[in-house]
Amino acid sequence: QVQLVESGGGLVQAGGSLRLSCAASGRIFGFNAMGWYRQAPGALHELVAAITGGGKTDYADSVKGRFTISRDNAKNTVYLQMNSLKPEDTDVYYCNADLQTRMGRTVYWGQGTQVTVSS
């Protein structure tokens, strides 16, 4: 069974930085894409950043130039470096993984990690 373990959330002042990590473990045969989404109360998941197996990245307009997504294939881990954080970045951030497993192509979600940016 595949599990996603997130870490790195917390409280930071505006202008500060945080790095989120998401490690996928289990019987993984391939990596299609991994990314980070955020979800405010009562809202749908919003893409923050994603990276494909080929290394192509995609970012929400609101984070371009401030956030960087990267991955370590050997560790099945994706990172989100968040710089110049703003209070409006406050949210619960969820890791999403589109993987090849023994069940075929399967999408997994992490449990979420809280990011709070104070003004």
C-alpha cells in the first residue's frame, strides 16, 4: 500500500520561508506526477505547484517566482520551497501523487499540513 507522508508546515512571518516535503512509500513502479494543492475552508482544492515524471513544472500564478517545486527520484520525494510568504498563502497544503502501482495508475493524497503566515 502506498502512503504519502508530508512534513514542513508551520507558522512563519510574512516574507519568511518554509519547505514542504512529501515522501511516497510502498510498492511504486512509476511516477507520473506529484504536486501540492491547497484548500481553504469551504473551497475546492487549488493547484499550487506540480512536477511531472519528465520534470515539467506548473505553478499557480499567485506563487510564480516565489515557490519552487522539485523532486528526488531516488527517495520518491517532492519538495516545495516557499519563499517570500504572504498572509494569503495561509492554508492547508495537500500532497498529491499520480503513481504507477500494482493497481495501475492511482492517485493518492496526503493528510495535509498547515501553513500559517502572520502579517
